[in-house]
Amino acid sequence: MHVTKYSGVGLVVLFACTSAAMGSYLPFDPNAYNDGTTTWRGTQPFAASIPVPGFNVMVNVDYAVYAPGAFSTSAALGNPTDPSNGLQYVYAYQLWNNVGGDSALSAFSVGFADAADSDGATEGTNKLPANIGYVNITGDTGVSPSSQAFTYSLAGNAQSAFWDYSSGLPVGGHSNVLIYTSPYPPETDTAMVQGSLSDTQRLPSPVPEPATGLLLGVATAFLLAARVRCARR
């Protein structure tokens, strides 16, 4: 059976407008982090389909990143409690399963160490995520996950944030605002939505700890110097 992944500017605009009309918070939050080039907020469509009823996954994932101290001052989210006490970046996501699909969702994950990371992430990279959970917005009907956790490598470093919906996030429904924190600002990494089918796209995720990047840079410089010395011999 052939799996189709929807793409194109027209579909992205359609998904974004549909979600905006149905009560999105994150893509329009003025408290979202701006790094001088990018305001880290928006909507990312996920979609996969085969021509069988119940196997049409279409989901919008809204997202926003908040600089330390900005999350609890977000009026759009009802001034939620910051689990890091304003000391870390807060990464927030919300799933909207009301944009044309016919499959309940079973899980959502955001990765921390894929091969396309701008930092060349490896198993040794540590982005120090913490405080995984979700936020209930007053008056919102978002569905809470049944569980949430980080997955870890054998080296003990977090590899992904994972929220499980064992009873399913139903068609027509949306999630609570799903969050975790990190000391580090955003880049993007692979994220996955799972239902009867799954799809991967890129969403905000922390850069690695500065010490990791520094050590990699030092190691690279050392190897290059050693090669030059060997060549001169």
C-alpha cells in the first residue's frame, strides 16, 4: 500500500488557517522567543494517508518557545506556572486533530539528537531537557496525555520527549499544551506524530550544551593539526 505525505504551500496555509480558526494559542503568542532573526512560534502540519478508512492522519502541531522567565507571563496561556521557575527555556507544543483526518492519535515525540541537527548531534550530545508535562489552560477542552517521559541513550543522555495517548486523541479533538524545559535555546529536530500511520517533520528542540560543541571544536582542531604535522614529515 502506498503512503502519501501531503506537502506544498497551499496545504500548509490551509492547515494553519484552519487551526487558527479553532482556538490556537501558541502560533500567535507575543511572548514567544525571538533570537534576533526568528520568532520561534508557528504551526507544522503532519500528514500521511493510504486509501483505507481510518488511515488518514492529518494533524497540526502548534509550537512556541519561551525564553527564561517569559512563559509564566504569557497572557495567551493564562499565565501558567513555569516548572523551571523562570530559569530555563520552555518548549511548548499542541496537537490539533481536527483538520481533516480520520485517525485517533496515539503518541507524539520530539527528538534531541537526529543526524540533521545543525550541531551534528551524536549520542554524546546532552541537551539537558527537564520538567516534561503539560499545561491545562482554563476553559480549554484539551485532552491530557496518559503519560509522558524522556527516552535516554546508553550514555544517559536524553534522546527524545514522548507523550503517550493510550486511549487515543480523538478525531476532532486537541491536546493540552505539552511542555518541557531546557537551559538551551532552540534549533530544530525531528518530531513524530503517531496514529494509524505516522509522519515526521521538524519542530523546535534545544541546541546542545555549549561544552559539547566546544569539545568537538577542540577535537577537530587537534586532528587537523596532527594531520598537518604528519603530512610535513
